[in-house]
Amino acid sequence: MEIALPPKQNTASTWYGPDWLARENEWIIMLSSNEIDELEAAGEQWDASHKTENIETIVVRDFDLPILAPKLLQLRKDLIHGRGFALLRGLPTARYSEREAAIIFCGLGSHLGLSRPQNAQGHLLGHVRDMGMTSKDPNVRIYQTKERQSFHTDSTDVVGLLCLNTARSGGLSQLVSSSTIFNEMRDQRPDLLPLLMGPIATDRRGEIPKGMLPYYLIPVFSYYEGYLTAIYQRQYIDSAQRFSDAPRLTSEHIEALNLFDELANSPKLNFSMELQKGDMQFVYNHTLLHDRTGFEDWPEPDKKRHLLRLWLSIPGDRPLPDIFTQKFGSVEIGNRGGIVVEKRG
């Protein structure tokens, strides 16, 4: 069956990376002293009244931010309907314990959306650091290594990162618009696009929901109710070929995927930022892909690169086609995404 190509995209999230380098004041949001005081006070109040509770249980009604809340509501709109990313800067994490920083991060995140599980253990707050692993192990996810991640999306509406420690070198964050990649492919090789609009097997890397295959079958590009949505992780597409029952990648598929990667990696399309200590980055997965360059870490354990991560399902978000239930568990707006499996151990 012939697949009709969606129209070229002309949205706020269809951008070229270099354009944003000269416009940092639009996407770097400096926290004021009053906003920092409010975050700290809310964190202290929550901690004092929830001593026995897990940080991951923080909900918006228990984390009052009257000053900052309107700014976070605008940030949510910018993620869904605007450029698709933002960076909050100025949180003085050096004076916090890891627990205090995590409380503030989870509390702030609760004003954006509902936290979703990030691994087979059901963790709602992730730790991104080198665990001494390698992605050659089919059950290891790349964020557990120091390797370059390559451009990809996460299994959630929005991913948030809080930088606690930076690497000795490398570890830059990179962003690219999947809508711009689509437009470029539509101009250059429209014959290849239909191959990315049909289901493609992507490895679950050992985190398999009950009754599901060890891979999911979702198109790289889906066009549904007027929205173009991307889901992509090339390494996991390639590693899904280890399963004998997974649909085979043809030479034409590989050509299409290679062009997608070539465009994502083009400095004409993407741009890089270096996260500083205390930076909180939020990225909208449905229209952007993100990457992290490889890094070399510090030898001292207390200085090693360490980021906290949230996966958030966002109220008022776009509809997703039913095929996303394979990966997101549900397509219910505000309550979807994450890795939901029977907990190990």
C-alpha cells in the first residue's frame, strides 16, 4: 500500500540549530533569587513533612510554587507548541545534598507533568552516569555508559535533566529538530520517506513488558491528526535485527536510516550546549531528538559526571496513534510513556 507523504512542516519546532546559538536569551531561563528561595523553601517543607516517603512520590499539590508556577506553565507550552526545549539556569546545587537537589528537581518537574518509570525497576528518578558498562551488551542502555549516545528520542513526552557534576571533558548535549529532518528528506529523497513511515523493529534492550515482543514496531515518523511525531534510536534499531522474527531491514531501509542520521548529525541542522552544574534541561521528544557526546570522566568518585533525569507525561499534549501503546503502554494524554514491566528482583 502506497503511503501518502505528510506536508512539509512549518511549526515552531521546525528549526535549524545554528539559529538558536545567537538567541540563548530566549531558551536559557535564569532563575531569580526569589524563585530559588521559593524552590528551597518548598523542598524543605516537603522533606520535613514526608521524612519516610520516597522522593519520587512528590506531587504538584505538595510542592507550592506561587512565584515560579506561571513561568513553568509557559515552559510547558513552549515545549509542546513552541521550540521544544528550554534550560533553567542558576540553581545553586553546590550547596545542596543529593537528596535536597533531587527533591527540588522532582518538585519542579511535578509542575510540568507526571513522572514515568525509566527502567525495569520502575524508578521515576533516574541517574545518568557511567556505570562502567558497554552498549555492546544487548541488555545495557547507552546512558549507563560513557559512550556517545547518538541522536534519539526517549520513551516519554518530555525528558528533564538536572546536572549535578560535569565530565572532565566531553558530554555535550546536542539537539536537532525531527521535523526539520523530515522536511530535508522530503526535499532530497522523498522516495525514502515512506520506508520510515512503516513499522520498524526497535530493540527493548531486555526491558520487556509482559506478553510483548523483545522489540517494538513503530514507524520513525508517524502523522496523526495533523501532528508529525518521531520516535528513533538507531543503535536499538540495528540491534533488533538479532531477533530472528523481527522484520528485516532492507538495503533501502538502511539507506533511509543513514540519510536520517546524516541529517541529524549535520551542523547545519543541530546545535550543542554544555550543561553547567545546576542546569535543568527539558526536551520535547515528539519533535526533537537529543544526543550526548562521549566523555572522559574524573578519577575522583565525588567529581564524576552525574545527572538526575525525569521522564514526564504532559497534560494538554498532542494525540499519539494507537501503535505507540507498544512502547508508551498507553496513549492517554498526561498518563503515558515510560518503561512498565514486571519489576526485577
